[in-house]
Amino acid sequence: MIKADLVIKNARQVLTCRGEAPKLREQMMEIGLITQGWVASGRGKITYVGDEKGYRAKVTPEEGCQVIDASEAVVLPGLVDSHTHLVFGGSREGEFVQRLWGMSYQEIAQSGGGILSTVRATRAASYEELLRDARRRLDRMLRLGTTTCEAKSGYGLTVDDELKLLRISRELHQSHPADIVNTFLGAHTFPPEYISRKEEYVDLIISEFIPRVKEEGLAEFCDVFCEEGAFSVEQSRAILESAAQLGFKLKLHADQLTHSGGAELAAELGAISADHLDYISDRGVELLAEKGVAAVLLPGSNFFLRLKRYPPARRMIEAGVPVTLATDFNPGTAMNESMPLTIALACLEMGLFPEEAINAATINSAYAVELHKSVGSIEVGKKADFIICSIPNYLHLIYHWGINHVHTVVKDGKIVVREGKIVNQSSFP
């Protein structure tokens, strides 16, 4: 018999999202739906998924087993947010008003705002202040159903400040219920002290930043903002190739504001993901599909910037690109921690079907951070990461949008959110 220390019983619907990862083309419509579903876990891993009859025949609850009645709810895999800028100082609400007056992202940056304004605030903030604020954001993510997220540096732009940001997200990974995957993004923009010495900064990233991050084991991925006004294709290639030589896996901010050639570079270098992709070329789409590079789409950023253009998600799906969703949570262009809202925007603004958007936010998003073998779907042997939503069926996650439907969050087999409130975290490692 299978042992269980946590059981979710009689759920109206269980969306397992199981299957080969990443899901491509028509597979993105397959959500592995079980009605009146039962899920069991033991020691933090899923041990049973199916109906009540199978549960009664195969599972034995241990003494003290927690049982969650989900008869009025829908169960989904814990959401995976594969692109965030979690740790930063300050805020940029003033820029929001400037955009309402008609200023563009580029004009705000040229006037001293944008990323560099956050860099100034981040450098001025203490470790304790940055940790406190990042923890609060991560708490909000957890209450909204995100059980795993990626966190980028990129608002320090000195060796010490970049290491500080990565250390903070590592500390949160160790102390918070949510899992965090670290990404080094020292090539986010050029710091003010290197505006006239850009090649020197590129050399500094290669010779000092990347080796220090590697030495301390602070990040799994290296990312570059490849864009007009940021890092050129040649500069991006040099940084990413040096990171790959030291064992980093690669990501790329690509084709966000112009067709920069970032998608093609991501395919050339075998990156795990290319992110944004508003201006991706037809050839870029073909290459991402050919190389299996995840397209991390960030509709919240486009929505917040009031852009008319969104990534060509339907074209990517039809071409066989692994399509993924993430919040792009950051202080300038996407001040929003909600993956459920991101799912809704993907349907409303990019034309994804609900099933596609849910797979893009779970199993495919796990693929974009190379965690698809352990999270992103409800399958035996994977981490017991679930969200339980107080909705009559999964379509209400999108249809009834703009509110938090998440009632309970289970992470590693432990209830970490109950009735929308975080359980005392003192019991978590």
C-alpha cells in the first residue's frame, strides 16, 4: 500500500498538466483533467493521483495524515513564474504617470528614469531593507499560487551589489516556502559610470562578475538584455559564451523593443529560454522551435506599458515553440506578482486558450527553468506542490479575473497558505 501524510479528496476538478515536457502545439490543450479527483503525498512527494476508487484500493493514510476536502474547489499544480526581478530598492510610480502623459519607455530612460533609477535606489538600500521587501513580494506570490519562481539580479551593476542581490534571493530560497532559481543579470543595462566605456563594462562582466558569481555558487543561469540601447548581439554573445564556459545555463531578454536578433542568438547558443519576443522574426520563431528554446512571454509588461503589440503567441505555438508565461515582476514595467492575472492576460491579449495558458504557466514554465522533472505537474514522484482554488471549474480562473481565487497552497507536501493567509513560516527550512 502507498503511504500518505497529506490527502486532497473529492476535488471538483484536478488539472494534472501531466505529460511530456515541454508541451508543444496541440499538446498544450491537454491538461490531464480528473473530475472528483484525489491526490495524495508522502514526505513531500506525490504518491497518488486519480479517483476515489483507486485511492481506497492503493493508499493508506498515516497517523496524523492531513486531509483537505476540495469538493467545492479546483486543484492545479503550483504555478511557476519563470521570469521575475524580485530583489530591488525603491519604486517608480512616477514613471507610470509619465507614461500616462505620453512619454515612452525609451524617453523615460533617457531622462534619467528607467532601470538606472532603480539601480540608484538599490545601491542605496541596505541588505536588510532589500531582504525585507523581497520577502513581502514573495509572500504575495505564494498567496497567489506561485510555488516556484526565478529571480534575476541586475539592479546593482557593481560586483558587490550584484552579489548582494543574489545572496538575498538565495537566503529567501533557503528560508521561504517558495523555491527560487537564481539568474545573474549583470548585463541588464550599462551603469552610469560606464556609459562612455561600454566595452570596459562588458570586459568587467566577463573577467570579474561571472567568475565571482560562479565561485560563490549564487546563480544557475546567466541572462543578458540584448536590445537597442542595451547590449548588442556581439556583446551579448561574448558575455553568454563566457558564462557557458563556466557552466552557467543561458537566458536572454530578446526582441522586446525592436528586432535585435536576440531570438536567433538564443537558438545559436542553446539558451534555455528567450524572453519577451515582441518583435521576433519569422526566422527567430523557426529557430526557437528547432532548438527547443522556451519562449517566455510576459503579457503583463505589455499591458502595463499600454503597448499595442504583443508577442505572436499563436504563431509560436503552431510552429512548435515551447511557449511559457511569466509575470516579469519588476518596479518599472510590470509591478505585479500575479501569475493568475498573467494567465488571464495571455488569453485576453494574446489569444491563448485557457488550457494553453495554464500549461504555459505550469509545466512549460518549469521547463524554462529546467525544473520540469520535479515541478509543474501533478504526477507521482514529483514535488507535492498544489494550489486549491475556490472556483466551480478551471475556466473561472480566467473568466472571473482580477481577484485571488487561491484558497490553499501546498508546497513540498506542507500547507503553507490556508484561507488565503500564509501559515507560520517558522516550521519551514
